[in-house]
Amino acid sequence: MAKKKIKAIPPQTSAKKISAGVTVNAPHTISFSFKYLDYQHDKFGFSEQNTNYFCKVIERLKNVSSHTAIELQSGRSPSLKAHCIDWSTTSEPKGFQNLNEQFQSFTPYQFAVSRNEHGRIHGFFIGDIFHIVWLDPSHQLYPSK
């Protein structure tokens, strides 16, 4: 049986160039920062919390990170219980005192760690980054609720 040679074919020179795909500007989802976390605050310390609490916090942050800032700020999700904070109705009428004046001027927000327990997470947005200031496992910001 005779062996046949494979004939080389030259590349086509008239082929169109490959162009980059169109980038769609999808809305950015929320990221989290702990840069301004005030873990030494008397009411919002969390050193006594068990591992279950921190697992719930991480689980909630993972879930919320699939939302956009606008979705969280609009407060449309009943399970998140997200809303801006009116300091005058809280146990901390002066707000985030550990922050400089510029950051204190940003609208503060909170959302629930879970539907009916584990308290709230309080902070503020700069763009799509939610800066966590207080973890509130005992719901101390609104003690009457």
C-alpha cells in the first residue's frame, strides 16, 4: 500500500480579521469594604458572637454582592430589610462618629443579616462599594424594634 503525502494548503490571505467582541457595560454589583469597621464600639462589638453568627454574616454578604447598589438602596427586597438610616430615630443620633466629616455626610444604610435574627449590618456607599461600619447582632441601633 502506497503512502500518500498530505498536501500543505497555504493560509487564505483574503480572510477577514478577527475583531474583539462588543463589551456590554453590565451594572456593577456591590462589593464590601471593612476599612471603616468600628469593632470597638460599645454597642456594636461582636467579639462575643459564635461562629454561626459569622457564617450568617458571610452568607448574607455573598448574597447581597449579587445586587447592585441601586437595588439595595431602593429597599425592594423584603428579606434584606434594607433602608437608609435616620439617625434621629436611633440610639446613635450623632451617627458614625468614628468617621471623618466627609464620610459622615454620606447617606447611611442598613440591611438584615437574616430574615428574623442575627441583627443588621450598617454602613454607607461610595459608588458600588458598601463600607461596613457596624455589625449589629443585637439590633442595638433600634433597640425598641
